[in-house]
Amino acid sequence: MPVTVTLLGTGSPLPDPNRAGPATLVQAGGTNVLVDAGRGVVMRLAGAGLFPSAVHAVLLTHLHSDHLCALNDVVTSHWVTSPVATPLEIHGPDGTAEVVSGMLQMLAPDVRYRLDHHDDLAAGPDVRAIEHRPGDSFELHGCTVTAHATDHRPVEPTVGYRIEHEGTVVALAGDTVPCAGLDDLCAGADAYVQTVIRDDLVALVPSPRLQDILDYHSTVAQAGQTAARAGVGTLVLTHYVPPLQPGQEDGWRAIAAEHFDGAIVLGDDLTSVTVG
């Protein structure tokens, strides 16, 4: 059964007027799953033709701010645009419940204002934080989701998600370096989504803080190597550091293609691919 992957946000922690923060939409059989919620994600959902109320669940790969700084917007928009009270599940690694609890505390005044003003809102947002460890598997509106260990240390724990729908598999890795858990996550997947850096370009920037990212993100070449090793069908690159500039797509793709001979997808926000 076909599954569509849309890169809602292909940016990074560096503000970019053309790229929203890390976020990916997976659509399978009427189910809409949001993986991470970087800045601007609700606007990009609208660009993909989807109201926040149509999101069935959010999967967080890890708790770095650039991957969840717009989660509060997802929660509020999902709540106020749903015609009837609808729960929103937020799945993530250990620590997710703490983040969601703090977010809801921050939103508490806004929730009170809206309940006071709108007669058809009887209660605040129904948000359910569900934490997972590697190996956990759960059903999500017709999809089977499995959490796998990734390696973004010292950020830990971090997980990637393997989403299966009627025989089609999409692997979404988040920030990680190559590791055994990543290979397990991607094995035989129809599509593999990987956040990447161009280490050759980052190395040219005289900033110690930027140099620090080199040891805990996958490079474009490593993503190609992982894709080849795992036997995936399509490699999807996102979260470009430094920002992917217009006209550079073939150069980034060529680096991955040195190691992987399958389809390679990358580009602007709202780039999508259908597999299966």
C-alpha cells in the first residue's frame, strides 16, 4: 500500500527564511503521522494541504529544541481546529512526558482564555505523552510503529521510527551517527529518511560551536553508506547543514550516490515521495 513522505521542514537550528525546522509527515491509508515538530511546522502542514486537526500522532525522535520548538503550536492548533474533542498522542523517548507537562503548563493561561470565550470548548487539549524505549512496538491508526535505538550522544536517549503499513516500510532516523540500531531501523525499508550534514563544508567554518556538530550527525556520505548497507529502496535527505542552496542539489546527491545506487530524494520544504 503506498505511503507518502513529505519533508515539512528541511532546516536546522540555524534560522532560515526558506526552510522550516525539522519535521516530516508520513501519510498512510488515511493516517497522518508527524515526526518531529520544528519551527514553522503548522504553516508547512497547511502548505501540504493538511489542517493540524488531521494529525493523528506526533513522534519525537529526541528532545533537542530544534526538533520540538513548535510542538506547542501543533497541540494548540490541533485542539482549536478539531470540531469535536480529539486526543493527540505524542510519542517519544524517555523525557517526553516531562517536556509535554512543561509545555502544557506554559499553555495553561491560553487554555483558560479560550475555555472562557468559546462555548463549544468544554475542556482543554487532550494530550497523551507516551514514552518508548528501543524495541517497543505499537499500533497507530492502521500502522505498526517500532522504535529503534539511534546514537546522538551526548543527547540520549534518542530513537528512530520504523512505520509499516500493509507491507510498505518507512524508516525515519532523526539525528544520529551510523550505528547498529540505525541499520536495524532501516533494514529493507522502502524509504529511509535521514538528517544530514556536509562535513566538508562545515569544516570550513571557523566556529568551534559549529565544529562540534561533526561528531554526532550523519554525513551525506554516511547516509548513502547506511542506505546501501540496509538495502533500502529510496534515500530521503533532510535537515541540511549548512543550508542546501538552490542549484546545489546535484552536488549533495552525488556524494550519497557514490555509496548508494538507489533513488535519492532531497530538496525544498514540501518535497515529497510516495513508495510502496
